[in-house]
Amino acid sequence: MDITSIVAQLGQAPTADSRELDRRCESVASTLFDAGVEPPFDVASADFVTDPWLICADRYWRRRFLQEPTVEVAAQCARWLGEHAAGPHRGDITEKWSLGYAFITKETVESREDLTLASGRIIERFQGSSDICCFATLYHAGKLRANFWFDELYQFLDASLLAVAADRHRRDPLFIGLRAFAAFGSRTITTEYATELLDQAWTASPRSRHVVDVCLNALWAASPFDDQGEQLRQHAAEAVAEYPDDHIFHFRLATGQRMCGRYDEALRSIDSALRLLPAIGSRVSHKLLQEQYLHEREMIKEGRQRANWASEQQDRWRQQEDANQDLRHTLATSAVSAIELVTIFTAAIAFTVGSLQITLSGSLTLHDRIWLLVTLGAGLLLFALVIIAGTWVISGRPRGRRGRRG
């Protein structure tokens, strides 16, 4: 088999036709994989859209990981990358490959015993190379992250042989971001500490796109805490401003806006995510993401409907409370008025009866009778006023109409 002529097809791949480019790169990668030959060429960029050499290498290593999803294959991939990608773009490729291949092989997490044995072999074979151990660490950590094994992830990054061998890379923003992801999801680590880790990763310079993604994922997957939605919304808004064409950041922003009750904004953000989702590459990945985004869109619509229903209910409750208040006011006023009427009527009857007795009986002079009538009337009037005043005090003097609440 003439590997050279097969690889030469990549130089003739039409970069303007994405589907033909993808087909040709896949064909070359398949041939190399079947022949047991690693890609015999260098990659000079981190352009996964138009660089045929990088796309082909990506397809090749994807097949290798699907065939054998282990940290030892991750170490071999890191060794190849170190030999064939010597520029600053190697860091971007390392982050994308390690976490990406971890996601597609997340169902195959190696046991602690197998991982320990494999780690020893990797450290011995590659003489403890921090770059290679870093890649292998990120690969296994990516699996734990994809499965939401928060405590296992935190312990692995903190004390495993591979993580310790990664040496200086343990201070990289991506490592710190993964620790923040584990801390936010753990039930044994405080939110305050997780936030400190997130801030360290988020404010690091330089900060890669993958660091941003892991940090937003950490806030999204965190155990519920106060201000979670607002933090996710603010960080995602910053990410969208920095990467306006990144569909997953629009998705995270929509989630944060929904958690904050900003449903109209969330609907616009999730529609942007669906519009930006590329319909090229792996059709399975496209379908999974599209289903996730559509599910989020339904949650936003349901949330908006519940919010509208709650607002209508509050209006009804407010109206009912106003009506109840009016009724209480009317009843109280009517009761006081009834007591006033009964008191006055009683006093009038008493005065009438008393005045008749004074007028029709006895031998008093007219002056004395008038004086007795005045005294009787004044006494009954004072009695009525005392009763009415006491009623007003007890009832809170409901003499006017209360203002309605806004």
C-alpha cells in the first residue's frame, strides 16, 4: 500500500466544499487506521473546519479511541501530537482532543486498579513526560466529567499518579476549571470554595475557549445554590460576547436566563444556539445537541407559561383581596352604624317615656318639669354619645373608605 499517495489526497481536498473535505479526510483516516499506520504528517494549525491534515488526524485518533478507550492510547496520542504539532496551536488541539475523545468514550471509565497500573506504565514508558501525563489526565478527567462523577473527579485530579505526574500543568486554567466543576457538583465541598476555583480559572490569562466551556458547564451542573442562575447568566453573557458564533455558549446563556426568569431573553438565546448549530461533521453529535437545545426551548416556553399563569393568579388574588377588604370595611361600617342607630333609637324611646311620665303625672311646676326634661334629655344624649364613642374605639373608627392597595 502506497501510504504516500494516499496521504497526498489531503493536499487536493477542496476546502470550499465541507462535505467533500470531510469525506476525503475520513477516507484517508480509515485507510491509515486499517493499515495500522499513524498519520505520517504534521499539523500546522488548530483549524478543525478547513485544515485537511488536522481533520484527517482527528478522524484517525477518533477511531483509535473508539477501538481502545484507555489512558494508554491517550498517552500515545499525546506523544504523536508532541512530535507532529510543534507550534502554539498544540495546546488548543490537546484540550479539544482530550476532552472530546473523553466524551465520545464516556461509557468506558477505567477502574481504579486498571488506571493505577496503566499510569505506572505510562510514566515509565514516557519517562514521566508532564505533557503526555497531562493529556492522559485530561482524557480520564473528561470521562468523569461527562458522567457527572464529581467526587471521583476531584479525588483523581487531586491525588492520582497521572495528575501528580502532570506537574506544572496542574496549575493550568483547564485543570483548575475541572476542579471547579467537581467542587460545584460535590455534596462535600462548599460552594464558596468552588466559586474561588471558578474565579481562578475564569480570570486566568490566557483563557482558552475550552476553559470557558468547562466553567460554564460547572455552573450549569452544580448542586443548586443561591444566585446560581445569575452567575451562569453573567458568565455566559461574557462568553457569548467573546465567542458570538459559539452555539453552546448561547445555550448556556439561555439556561441562565431561564433560571433567572428572563424567559423572552432566554427564548432568543436558545433560538440563536439552534441557528448556529452546524449541520456538518458527526450527525450523531448534531442530533444529540439539537435534542438538548430543543428540550431547553420547551423548558423555557413552559417556564414562561407558568410565569404568565402566576402573574394572572396574583392579579386575581389582589383583586379578591381588594374585594375582601371592601367587604370587611362595609361590614364594619354597617355594624357601627347599626349600633349607632339602636343607641339613638333607645335613647329617644327612653326620653319619650320619661318625658310623658314627667308631663302627665305629679304636681311639679312648669319650670321644674322643663328642667327635668332637659336633664333627662342631656343624660340620655350623654349616654348615647358614650356608647357611640366606645363603639368607634373598639371598631377602629371605620368612618371613611380605605385606600386600595396598588
